[in-house]
Amino acid sequence: MNRLILKGNMFMIICCIFYLAWWILAFRPEHPVKGLRSGWLLIPAALCGIYGVYILAQGFAMVSFFTEWSQQNWF
């Protein structure tokens, strides 16, 4: 459970890194890189993002919030 959530978060971080790299290349003030020369960075960003959401959903499905809260006497 915890490993799935950690793995999903790592994929989301990788997604953000690729997205920020694309953003920096495509929208820099001097000589922006246009077209597919920068657009290819969106492919791994999208794949990592979709897979990260999928893994996070699996990890969250395994967590029983009511059980954890009741064990910590939050109710």
C-alpha cells in the first residue's frame, strides 16, 4: 500500500520534470523551440502522469481510512 503510493508520487514527479522541461524550451523568451522539437517531451510526461494516477488509485484503494482513524482514536 505505502509502496504503491510512493511509486505513484515518483511517477508524478517525473511527469512534472518532463512537463517543466517542455515548458522551459517552448516558452523561453529568446529563440523558443517550436513544434516537435520540444513537443516530444510531452509524450513521456503524459505517460508518466497517467501511470502515476493509476498507481496512486490502486494504493488509495488499499487504504482503509476508517480503520486507521479508529485505531488512532480520532473518533
